[in-house]
Amino acid sequence: MIRAEPHLNSPLLDTLDTGVIVLDGMEQVVVWNLWIEAASGITAAAARGLRMEELFPGASLDRLRRAVADSLESGATSLITHVLHPLVLPLRTPAGQELWHNISVRAAGDEAAALCVIQVFDVTAATRRERVLRERQNARYHAVVDSAPDVIVTLDDTGLIQLANPAASQGFGYAPGELVGRPVDVLFADQSEWDEMWAGLLSGQGRQRPVQIVARRKDGSPSHLEVSASRWISDGRSYITAILRDVNERHAAEHALRLLNETLEERVTTALAERKRLADMVEATDALIRL
Amino acid sequence: MTSSSAVLDDLELDALTELVNIGVGRAAASLRAMVGEQVHLSVPSVRLVSRDEAIGILDGGENRKLVAVHQLFQGDLTGRALLIFPEAKSLELVRAVTGGNLPLEDIIELEQEALGETGNIILNGCLASMANMLRRSLRMSLPEILRGECNIFFSLAPPPEAGDVVLLLYITFDVRQRDISGYVALLMDMPSLRNLKQLLREFIERELGAEPVDEHDSSRAASE
């Protein structure tokens, strides 16, 4: 059934820089403004009386159809963003490029004749700008962080790991991505030096002196690391990025040196004792000869 | 029990819990279609508390930072709906709904819109269940993200008249092996609360009249 809704088709709707589609209670198009006509390539005359899935047969309209049903049943207003639902409708800009859009779905009309208003917002420019910025940032980021031989982890201010580079997963024996979302305590629990550094960072004391800690690998084995960390803030929220240098070799060398020092003392003591024994023996022999 | 809890009795709160669970069950189905994996949402409890109590519960005495998705609703029930959770869980929720292994920078950038849409689905689930019970519709605003300490969320201008009572729904999400819990807070004015009470009574009478009492409680945990 196509209702005649002359009052809905205001010429003002055709002046908007936003797509406006109005559906009746049967989810059939009653209004299709000039903007959506241009972006979809479907004229208002052709669209009127059809349902969205008939107009866009190849599109994945699950979310939009649920939102339409919710608005007609209970008046719910829904927002469908390009972030979670990219390119819901196959729309084009006047120059023929993909048109990125957000969609809002809300109820209109009254109890007797429920209507659903779908508005389509062009976010192509903003999306493209965001994507360019993100790609540039990610390229820089990957070049540095992904290839770094040192472990790099970023934590939120509750101590949850939000980022771990490949050296982190490898160094601690985790699968890629496995560390993200876990508390940093899985790596270094009961490390007073770290706890002190963490408290200092969160209270904004600036750059902290690097400290040595013993971290725990997934298999439970210890790993000696030197940690340097700093705090950064995004959208009012603090993050801590820590760089952990593997000092296991240095630690092993120090340990060997310490061992050598300890045995050196022992050897010196033994040698001295031997020398004293010989001296005593010589002294005793001398005494014997004098007699 | 606070003086405010006299506004809705235990039976009415139980009925509301059941209705809201049906609503979040629908929201879970929408989220599942979106995420492509099982999503469980449930509201184990609904409490009617004073504004100060609500702040105490949400704050946990730590002045912790929270994030909220806010929508206004108007009609026979008028007020604000807020989906609130600790800011620390916000990135986790975005990670859960976007899936994949997006870098932290991407997650931070997508956070605002992804949260808005996800919160919108959940709040619509709760509000739609109440609207359906009313058998009429509520007008709702688009979702908006708020951040900060929770006393800010409860002092948005203009305050609802006598808006000292908050319906607080504890809600748990289970998405991609992540358990994330938060609260839905409904701030309504007194006439709305009285309408809600009346409508819940009618609902209970209908339910008790239509079905034997022992089957009435069977659909408490709505998850899809």
C-alpha cells in the first residue's frame, strides 16, 4: 500500500545536504529527497512504495532493518556509524567516489500512522582525513615499534596491557596479541622497583630513572630487564609506554664475574694458607738444622 | 531499604528486571549480528536508589573515571538513560566489538563512534522493553558520549524535577571471552516514576492473569 503523503514531501527537504528517507509503517518509502536521489542514482518516483531491501538488493542491511523495526515498534532512535558498519548503502559522491556515511534512524508520525525517518550523513571527507592520518601514523609506528629488538608495551592507567610489540610476545613466550588486555602483573609482579616507578609515573613525576627488574616469562622462567618508561596523555587519559631492554646476558656476565671474584678470594686464601704452611715448614726445618 | 525504594516494591522491580532482560536479549541479538560472534547480555538486578547512593555505587569511593553513553527519552516516561562503565573498560569494549587486532591508535580513534553505537543498541534494548510494555512509543535522542566522574553525569542541566531517584540496572556483557560489566542508570521525574509503577502493576496483573504463577519467572536470564 502506498499512502499519498503530499504534506511530507516538502521542497525544503530537497535543499538539504543530507539524505532523507521516510518509510511508512509497512517499511515502504514515502519520502526520498533529492540528496539521496543523487547519491543512490535512484529517482524518488522509482523509490516510492519500495522497501529498502528491494532498492538495495546487494547491500547488507541487517542493522538498518533492525533499527527501522525498533523505531516503528517502540520509537527507538538508532545511530549506525561507518566505524562499525562501513558503506551500508552503495552511495556515490557527485564525482563518483565511494560515499562514506553515518545513518540515524528515528520514529516520527503518531500512533495511527507510524513513520520512520532515515537520515544519511556524508562523512567521506572526515573519514578520508582520519584514514590518511592513521595510515601515516601507523606506518611510522610500525617502522619503529614492530621492528624494535627491545620489548615495548603500552599500559593504561589501571595497568592493563593495551599494546605489546612482537619483541614482547617473543621475549615472554606469548602468542601475538595474547598479552593485550591482560594486567601487566602477569609479566612483573612483586617488583618493588617497578611499583615505585609506576607510582612516580602516574603521579606525573616525569621521566623516571631506568631500573632493573626480574620479569616472568609465560613458562615461569625469570628474565632480567632494564625498564625505562614515560607517561603520555590522550583525550584526558594516561598511558604508560615502557621499553624493556634484555639484560640477561649482562646479568649472566655479572653473575659469572661475581662467581669468579668469590672463587678468587677462596683461591687466594688457599694459596696464602699453603704459603704459610711452607713457611712454617721452612722455619721448622731451620730450627731443626740449628739444633 | 531507603525511603525512595518505597516507590517501586520488590514485585514491581522483579517485573521490571524481567522486562529489561527481554530488551537486552534483543540488544544482544543485534550485537551478535554486528560482531559475528556470541554476545551475552544480562541484567541480574534492578535497584531503585537515591542519586547519592547511585554515585556511591558507581564511584566505588575512588573518584574513578567513568565513561557514559547518554540518551534522552520523552513521552509517558521522560528522563535520561545512561550506560556507564569504568573508563578503563571502554577500550576493551571497543576491542571486543571491532574484533581483529587493530593497533591501539586505531582503537582510540574509533572509540567515540563505536561506543556511541554499541551503547545506543543496549540503551534502546532497555528503553524499548519499557516502551513496549507501555504499548506506546518513546521519543529518544541520539547517543552522546560523556566522560568524567559520575557526579557530573547525575547533574546534567536541566535536572529532572524531583529527580533524586535513579533506577540502576547492573548489566554484564560477555563478548569474545571478555567479561565487561557496567550499569544502566535511568533518571526519571516523579510523574514518570508513578506512570512506570502503574504500568508495571498492569503488566503484572496481565501476566498473573494469563499464566500460572510458576511459569512467570522462567525467562529471567535473557541471552542470545
